[in-house]
Amino acid sequence: MNNNRLKFISVIAAAALLTGCSGLNESSSNEKSETTTASSTSAEKTTDASAAESASENATETAKAEIGAPEKTDINIGYLNSTAHLLAFVAAEEGYFKEEGLNVTLTQFSSASELINGIESDKLDVAFIGSVPTLTFQSQGHEVSIFGGAMTNGHGYVIKSEFADKDEAGVEVLKGRNVASVKNSVQDAELQILLKDANIEIGEGADKVNIVYFDSQKDAYAALLNNTIDAASVYSPYASLAKSQGYKVVYYCAHEKALENQPCCRQVAKTSALSSTPNTFIAVERAFIKAYHFTQSDHDKTIKDVKKYIDIDEEFIDTEVYGGYSVSSPDPDKKGTLTLKDTIIDLGYTEDYDIESHYNTDIYKKALDSILAEGSDDIYKSLEDHFNKFE
């Protein structure tokens, strides 16, 4: 960007010189006066542009100086086979990690358990993990903390077409069915919330819903090929895949009043690492925030970036990312997560515990503040407004 500005300034300066040369030709005094005014105006514009560029560079350097250099530059990030984790994909493909002085390796995992093991064994520095498993891991004594977000909503259930004649018929169509789910997942918690609200019991019987648990979302979805499984939980992009294969959508959580603004995947790291190497995680967060900005301003390139990591049709990626079923944001959304924590305690997922020492919003705030100090716009401002409202 700086090179382009310098080239632009050079063009203006060159134009000013050419205008000055034209004044040497024979012309009336009025023409000379107009030429002199034009030259002065060009010079003023050049000075203003140089001053603006200098101010921007100074703001950037000041912001970075206040943060400090990353204590660790080689970073490993774990993700699942989901478009939900696109912030990491975009940050890598658009060079935002490198801009922050980081050398990042992205690795796909199959389940939240694998990701948490990666964090605790120091094979991963950051992992995108579902909010429900993260909360239950914390309650069980795992020393991991949430320091940012990844996606809100984006889940649901799909069912074989012989059991539903239209999309979004609601959980009533699950009565008497065997449904595949993933224990200790956001998808499962949401299903239980909806069944409870509809006064539908869990278990075997014509008026009940029999939940069969699998180790991963991939396994739960694959179970639809089994004659004994009628429906399955999904997170993005499995709903779009299911529809393309002839299944019906039972519900999208984004369209359920009881599940509005449900925090899905969170950014998770070792609690001790967030304290000992804060500058590293601020740099990671700055890259994610820049990636979010990119997703809001360049849809086509975002889809291509995601496809390099989630190899499905671009049409499905477009639907999952921009179809209104989810929002991929780096905001920690502490309020939403605390509400979900209370909900899963009521559902019996876990015992209550003190989450404060395992929820770090300071990293995100410093990262966002430093970017805002460099220059803001409506997209960055929307992140600031959201954080102030839901921190």
C-alpha cells in the first residue's frame, strides 16, 4: 500500500513539473497565473498526502511499540473440517500472519478431544474448539482459556427425505427416529434445548427421540448411510452437502428463537501461554481481525481461500459463509458464552465452575485497539461496538 501511495505521489509531482514547464511557453499572464495556481495546488496535495501517510505510519509504529514483538513466532493452529474456521484460512492466504511476524502452520483435526490434547501436549498453540466441549473441558480441570471467537450459529439437523417433505419442519419430525449426534458438542446441546422446549422426551418410542452418539461430526454424518440412523447433527458445511445429496434440513439453529446468537467455536489456548507470551497471541488476534475485515469486503476471494482448506463446491462455501446461517467473527462474545455455560449446566452436561480465570478478553481488546489506532472504518468500528456490548 505504501509503494502505491509513493507512486501516486510521484505521479502528482511529475504532473506539477510538467505544468511548470508549460509555463515557459508563450502565453498570456492569466494562463501563467492559472498554471502557477495549479502547481501550488498539486504541491499542497503532495504535502497533504505525505503528511497523511507519515501520520498513518507513525500510528502503526506506535501501536506496535505499545504491544511489543511476539515472544514466539512459530505457531501451530488446529482446526476442524469446517468453514467455521475460515479466519485462519484467510489470515494464512492473505498474508496477515506474516504481516504480524508469525510463521503459522495450520493442521486439520477430527474432534474437539484431539484439539484439546494438541493444546495440552504443546503440539498446538491455538485451536478452534466448540464452545460446549471447551466449557466442559474447563469444568473438568483442563487449564485452557478462551481468548477469541470463530463462529456464531452454523449448526442444525438433517433427515432422510422419506421422513420430511420440506426443509425446516422442526424437531417434531424427529419423533420416533434414531438420530446421530456428537456427545459434548454444541449441536447436541442445541438439539436438547429444542426438544426440551417442545416437551419431547429423549429415548426410544414413537413420541420420543432416540439419540445415538458418535465420536465426531464426520462420523455422525456418515451414519446417515446406515439404515438404523434417520437423521444427523450438522455443522457447516455439512448442511449444504446434505441438501445436495437429497436430505432435508430439520432446522438451522440461526432460525430458532431459542438459539439466537449461539456462540459456536472459540479460540482456545493454554491459560499459562496466554499469560507468558501475550504479545504472540495479540499478533495472532490482529491477523484474525484483519481476516474478518477481508471476509466482509472481498467475498469472492474469501470463498477461494476457504476452498483451499475445505475442498467442497464453492457454491456450498458461499451458502455456508454468506447465506445467513452463521457469522464468522473473532469477537470473544463473553456474554453469549456465559449464557451457554448456564444452559449446559441446566442440561446436566457439567457442574458449575468459576470461568473468569479461563476467559481472556484482554488479548482481543489490545489487538483490536491497536488496529483501530492505525485507522478505522465501518467494519472495524462494528467489531468495537460488538465487543463493548457483549464483553
